[in-house]
Amino acid sequence: MSEKIDQKEELENGKITLTKEEVNKSWYSWFKYCLTVFGYERLQAPGFILSMLPIFKKFYGNDSEKMVKRLKCHAVFYNTNPVFGAVVNGIVASMEVERGNGTEMTDEFINSIKVGLMGPLAGIGDAVTQATLPPIILSIAIGLSSGGSAMGAVFAVIALYAANIILSRLFYMQGYKSGREAVHVLLGKQMSRIQDAMSVLGLTVVGAITASYVNFTITAQYVSEYSTINFQEILDGIFPKLIPMCLVFLGYYLLKKKKMSAVKLIGVYLVIAIVLGVLGIV
């Protein structure tokens, strides 16, 4: 009865809302496909797009141009924990619903929310779903299988799957609910401040990833009768991780400005590495 009343009120206010089935389909598409099409150029972006399809079909099913535009908005690099990261899908889903109802919302704002949240949620989610839950469940499973029973293996598979699916749905629905309640606040006078804050957070996450995973070490040294000069130590003293940062900027320039594909960019870096290696610089 309450659902019918809510739907009636939303129709009276001139807004379209998602049905319970559509919300569930959006969540399950993320849970099922988030790691299905997995490439280094976009990582989980295809799974994210699939989770948004039920929303886009409802609002833009008869407008292919708008549909393509919304799909392209989310066809950017995205990577987070599949379970805890579902909260981001829920928040973005609520934002797309508001956008579909005519609320002005930029693509930059939506992507700032995604980039700002995906990193912290990945760290928390990985710690729980990879380092906390599996050891607990597997320790129980080992006890069940100690006498040669297959129940331990069955229990481990079912328990791990059940824990992930329950947590994923819980976080998605919480994100969708909180997003619907907060979206009008976010789009008020504080929108520009929040967008700037999320952009800074996103850049911080990207910077941390760059410093952690991009490595480039100059092994060449200048050796004389009186001293040995280590070029890498000099660079680290001036600006640690300077060359990795330059390589990231080079990749951004080639991808963004020159429209180079990720595969070609990998080829460019491979050639640079080979040449510098042959010359004995790295």
C-alpha cells in the first residue's frame, strides 16, 4: 500500500521513479558483470555501464542520441571493490534518475563523485572481502572438512557467495537511498564546493596510485677517479618520483590530446624502455 502511495505522489510531482525491479536489476547487473569485461584501459567501466542501462532505457529508450551520451559519460576508467563499491553505483543511479527528470547535473560532477569514492571504498572493501571474511569462513570450512567431509568445501563456496551478494545489495540500496535524500542538497549552493572537494580527492587518489605503482629507476652512474654520481639519487633529492610523474603526464597527453589508443601507448612505453635499457640508462 505504501509503495502505491509513494508512486502516486511522485507522479503528482511530475517525476519518474524506478520500480523495485529496475533498481534490483541495476544492482544485480553490477554484481554479475563488474569484473566480466576487464581491460586496463577502463577496468570496471563496462560493468558500471551495464548497471546504469535499466535507468537509461527508462529515460532515454526513445532517444538514441541521449542514450549514447549517457553511456559515454560512464565509459571512463573506473576501479573499486566490487562489493563495497556498489554504494557508488547506488548513489550515481539516484543522480541519473534526478538528471532524467530534468535536474541540471554535469558529467564532471557525477564522475567526480565516482573518482572521489572509488579509491577509499576499494581500500576498505578489499580489507574486508579479501583479508577478513575469507579467512574466517575458510577456517570454519577446514574444521568441517577435517574428517574428510565435502561439507567444508560446499560451506565455503555458499558462505562466501552469500556474504558478497548480501553485502553488495545492502551497500547498493543504501547508496541509492542516501543518494536520493542527499542529491538536492548536493545540487544546491554547496554543489561547486563539493565538486571541487571531490575533484581534489580524486586527484589525490590518482597521485597516490602513480607514486605507488609507476616505477622508473635510472641505473646509470657517472664514475670518475674521484667520485661516483648516482643520477637517481640526485633526482630523488630534488623531486621524488619525478620521472614516473612525467610518464603519467606523457600518457595523459597522448591519450587525451593526440587520441592515441591505450594499446599504442603501451607500445610507446615499451619502445622507450627497450631503447633506454639497451643504452644502459635503466
